[in-house]
Amino acid sequence: MMHEKVLIVDDDPGIRSTISELIQELGFGTETAPDGLDALEMLDSGPFLCVFTDIMMPNMTGLELIRKIKARDVSLPIIVITGYASVEIAIDAMKCGASDFISKPFKVKQIEILLNKVMREKSLLEENRRFSDALHLHRLIDNLVGQLEDKKEEILSLKEISDRIIRLKGIRDLVGAIVDVSTQILDEAQVTFFPLSRKTGRLLDTDSGKELSADPDLLLGHIVRKHHANSHLVERFETVFPLMIEGQVFGALDIVSHSLLGDEKESKIQYLLNRSAERMENVALYEGLYDNMLSTLKSMAKILDARDPHTSQHSTRVTSLSMTLADGLLLTQEERDTLYIAASLHDIGKVGIPDNILLKPSGLTDEEFAVIKKHPDIGADILKSLPPMIRETEIIRHHHERYDGRGYPLGLKAEEIPYLSRIITLADSFDAMTSDRPYRKGMTTDEAIQEIDRCKGGQFDPALAEIFIQKISHP
């Protein structure tokens, strides 16, 4: 008996090989093609049960391939290979004629479900071909439209899961989201997450603090399914999913329900865990890189302060004053964190100012002051190439703008100036006024407060200036 054949089209030889091996394990034959042009030629060696195709390929995109295949054989099922559940790509592909999609990483069970569905649809299609009655044809079309709507709803559901996971930044938040989303998917099921102790190899119940034994299959990365029935014949089904991070079991999602979950719900839970694991890996990597980068930048700021003994600890004082003002404002924690970093690094651009100007013991000429005025742009240019610093970049660029529009570098005014920049402007100016210079004595606190009061609405945001004066006058 001839095996049904599947055509796999992907420009990545590793993906072609992986999918081919998984499909062959299920008893189907396979042919592979590196792009759409080769795939069209290979269709002549068919027939094929279905086609698996990537979207982004050289020579011919997956969408073009789908259109050309459907022009030749409208009944040939096409399954789109995606790296993540992109609703736009998946819907575009289905509009072109694709019947389903598969997300990486690939699992034998996931492919088996798809191929069984294709076999059933093929059987139904062959049966329908034996009928010419228009009523049967209309029913088939309605059924396919319904399947398309169901698949669209499934993709949207997966996208909602993906979007929620991507927005989260902490491991604790991600674990909470896993439980919340699983509960939404499974309605009345009891859902609990147990982290795994690397030291003991046991699961930790965070509510009671007790350790629980872990099934050996779970520790190998397999889903564990158990059936329980008590003396009253009340059935419970327990399904335990491993959460894998970098090939190691990080914890277990324990689900207790009154019925079997079924393939569709299990697939959704597995997708949720896969996306969460990817995000956890990225969060851990990002936090490490971010901490190292921030430490390096702060070291640069301290070195900069140390270049001039008269401005020593200036960045530290400006940061402290900025956070003091922030205490009197309704800032979110994210805004406070951004302000802290931007204030710490606000003068980082002075690293590009020559010593003979930056450390000049007397007043600056107009030409020298023009050079000094470049430091906000220099600082922003240093930071703009660092994606985690995108918010701080513009705050630092505009910390010398004036409320009346006579500042630099762009002459922004009033609300055009970033709010956090206006905070740093006050803190920076106050510290500059109260610090000694070789050519003048620093003002007293009262004198500096009077100057800020005089310049509110001109140099300073008037509302912020009032709050700043209150915070400094009554610490």
C-alpha cells in the first residue's frame, strides 16, 4: 500500500528535516523543497496529502506559493509554518487558501492532530465529490466558512495569550499570568503552579511551604495525566504540565478538572507555557544585560563628575533632588525608575566636551558656551543606540530646554518639553546655583529658592517650580 505523501517547503534545512522526521514517525512519506519554485515542480511527482509551507522564503513567498497551488488544485490542503501566532500572517494565508497553521516548536502530537484532520477532510471532500447536488455544495461551503471563523477565533485567542505574556517583565508576574490564563481557558478547573526546587528535585507548594514529590516523567519534561475517583464515584482528572526553561524543568502547572482536557485545550495550555518560557528566558537575559549596561553608564557619569572637583557628586545630588520632587507628584513606578536613571546620566554627554572648556576656571566665551550646549545631544546620541534607554534618551536631550522656549537644543516650550525633563531642569539648576565655582560663590538655599520663584514660567515649569520650592523649603 502506498503511503500518503506530505510536501514540506521551507528555506531552513533544519526545519525541513525536523518536520520531515516527525511526519515519517507517524507513517507518512515526505518530500522537501527549499523554496516555492522547487515546490511547484515537485507537485508533478504527487499526489500529496497536504503541503506544509513557511511564509518568508527567497524566490517566492509562501503566500504566492499558496495562490499558485490553489490555482492548480483547490482541494489540496496547505498548512502554514509560523514562528509565533501572528494573526495577520495567519489570516492572510487563510485568505489565500491555507487551511491551518502550525507554530514552532513542533511536537509529534501537534502534527498528528493536523494530519488526522487533513485525512478526515480529505475523506469528506472525496465523499462530497460524489454528489453534484447544489445543496450539498452549499453545505460544504458553509462548513468551510465556519471552520475558517473557528480557526480565526483560535488564532485571535492565541494572539491574546501571546500579547499578554509579552507585556510582562517579571518572573513572578509571568507565573501569575500562567495561572490566570489557564483558569480562563479551562473555566471551572483548579489550577496551581508549583516551582521545582533544583536542590531537592521536589515541587514547592508556595502556600503551605511544603515540598511535594514530582512524577519522574514530569522531571523528564513529559505531561503527566492521572485519573482519580473517590468513594462517592466523583471523578477527577489531573493533568500536570512541565514548564521548561532552557531544557530544564522550572516548575509544574497542575490542573484538576471534572473531565479530560482534550487535544484543543491541552494545545492551548502548552502554547501558553511555551510562550511564557520564552519570555522568562528573555527577561532573565534582558535584566542581566540591562544591569551591566546601566552599571557601565553610571561609572561613566561618576568618572565625568570626578574630572571637575567643583562638580563632584553633581549627578548624585541632581538625582536626589529629582526624586525629592517626584515624591510630591503622581508618578507611576515606571516613571520614577525612568527619572532616576535619566537624572543619574543627565550630563553623560559632557564626556564629549574638551577639558579646556569643561574645566575652564573662568567664565566661558560665546564660542565655548556653544560647545557646552552640545552636551545634551551628545548624551542622547550615546544612549539612543541602546534600546532599553529609549525613554531616557529624549529626557536627557531636553533637560536644558526652557519653559518659555528659549532653551536648547531645540527651543521647545511648555508642554512640548518632556515632563521628566522639566523635573531634572529644576534639580540641575538648583544644584548649579548652590554649588561653588572657581569664579563665584554658590548661593544659599534661600537665595536659590528665590531665584527659582523669580524664573518660574520663564526658565521653569511654574507648577513644578511651586512644588519644588515647597519640598526644598519643608524637607
